Amino acid sequence: MLLLDGKAVAAFHRERVESRIFDFQEQHIRPELAIVLAGQDKPSAMYASSMQRVSRSVGLSAEIYRLSESVSERDIISMLEHFNEQKYIFGILMMMPLPHHLNATRIINCISPDKDVDGLTDTNIARLFSGRSGFVPCTPRAVMAILDYYHISLTGKDVVIIGRSNVVGKPLAQLCLNRNATVTHCHTRTHDLKAAARRADVLISAAGAPGLITADMVKPGAVVIDVGINRVDGKTVGDVDFAGVSQVAGALTPVPGGVGAVTTMMVLENVVCRGAWTD
């Protein structure tokens, strides 16, 4: 079985990011990633700090703009509009979830689509589904980056995606269609999920359900991509029973060290390469 090592993929893209940042430095340009953190959500705060740390490690300026739990919608929109106008800010990353009194859709759509490095604005979603250039959500991009790094073609393949979120499952399905795959999209109400999964040449689980994918759900030799990140007994695990599935699959991503390892670098690549990632 081939282990699809996300750390190796991340290192490959890190070199691309560092090279691009060096080019900016030669031109005396100092791009910044603006990370907006509203409220007290601990996972969001941890992710923001991690993103800032990794950004700075490659020479990219990254600032966390912390807002109170009670911040008004007017104030947060005013901040975003200011960032839209600043040429040195190349990317804006809004930490989710937002405090309950805020309209997340309205706020996200105040971000300039050309600085929306997470690909969440209606404009970038429309660009993806209509085949135009724009930012693509970074976790789906990470999946495609892993497939590309290991030269796994999707042309003519049966791809089964489990999970239909707006930030992973749905955009990932479109990216696979763009690669000439035949896509089956499954979810919690799919009848006979096991039978659907066993048809897959490439099986991608983004359900957020630990142990969901077992060996008897995998076609022998299939490529299995585990997007799930779950905490079980103090450990980080994916959706896939790694020990069992590794005996059947032809290729498999680990958790941790798989898709998640690549996702952060996709954010940074979006910042310094300014989008155009519809595949």
C-alpha cells in the first residue's frame, strides 16, 4: 500500500510559497494575511495562532485581528471593507464560527472575492461551479494537491465522496468533475453507504465520523482519502479505520499527517499566488 504523505506534499508547496515570497521581497512588497477572530471560540483561536505561526515561518506577514464576542455587525463589516482597500493585504481569513448574533453569510460576502483566500464568498463559489478562475476552499484544494503530487489521475475514475458540506464536500465534488471523474456524492441519509463506497476507485471521506470507513467498504486497490479530523480519547483520528483499510486500499492518507498537513499551505499559496485555482 502507498502511504499518501501529506507532510511531503506540504513541503513541496512550501517551497513554492517561499519562492513567491522571495520574489515579492525583491520588489520591496510585503504581503500580509489578515486573520479576523471574533469571539471566544477556542478551536478558532488555536487555528488562527497556528496559521499565524506557519505564515511567519515562511516569511509571510500575518496579523490576527481580535474582536470581542459582542462586536457589532457594522464594526466587523467596516473592518473588512478597510482591509479590502489596503493593497498590502493580499488575503483575508475569517475564523468561523462567528458569534451567534452575527449574520455569517452577509459578513463573509463583504470580503473582496479577490482576497477571499478560503473561497467562501458567493462570488468564488459561483466561479468554481461555472468553471471560472477564483479561489477554491483550501481543504478541497489540499485533496487535489495530494492526488497531483502522487500522479493519481481522476479521468474516467469512479469517485465517491462522503460528506456534503459547503466548504469541503460540495466544492470537492466539482473539482473532481473538472478532472473528468464520475462522482457519486453520499451523506448521512445515503441508502446502503457500504455498497456505494465499494464502487469507488477513489473514496474520499469528509463526514467527521471516526471509524466510519471500514475495510469491508473499500474496493481492493482503491485510493482512500481521509479528510476527517476527530478527537477520540485524547487522540486525533480520521473517518477511516486506518489499520483495517490499509490492508485493502492501494493508497491511503494518514490522520494526522495527511490532508490537514496540506490545507494550511494551500491557504498560504492562495495568499501569495492570488487565486485562479479552479483546476
